[in-house]
Amino acid sequence: MPESQITFNEVPGAITELLQQQARIEQKFDQLLLKFFAPPDQNELLTVEQVCELFDVSKPTVYAKIAANEWPYLKRAKRVYFLRADLMDYMKAGRRKTTSELQAETVSFNQSK
């Protein structure tokens, strides 16, 4: 596709349009930065759909965890919510130690005897 030629008289308008496009791109970029890099509000209430997205699980999986009382949840007016902090604490509690962490604990335990 051939490039269109801008005349000298069209330069100010073209620059204005480029600056407006740049401002829109910067605004979108700032929104993405906030979405992905801002620390999440630990008291944030999450819906089932948001939990599905957060942990990459299906709705039936979430409801199965609720039915088995495996995940902490809140229920109001037939709706289920989750506190982000509660879910993160639950997930962290299942963390397995690395081999180096276990070795360090073993050394520390043996030295304390």
C-alpha cells in the first residue's frame, strides 16, 4: 500500500493527530500497568468468575471446592464471594518446601542438638 504524501499545510494537523494517538496509547498503557503491576487490594471481594480467572480453574471446580468446604468463602443473598487475602493465605498454606529449604532445616535441627 503506497504511503500517502502529506503536504506542508497538512503537517500541523498530522502532528496533532499523532499526539492524540500517542496520548490514547499512553493512557491504555497506564491502565495495563495498573491492572497487572499494582498490588492487589487484599480485602477485595472476588466473584466466582474472578476466582476462575485468577486461578485458571473452571466454575465447577470452584463450586466443588465450596461444597467440600476447601476454600474460604462468603455467602450473601444467594451469591458467593471470596476475600482475596483468604484465598492467598489458603494457597500459601499448601506450599511445599524446596530441597534446599529442607536441607537447611535439617542442618539447623542437627546443629541445635
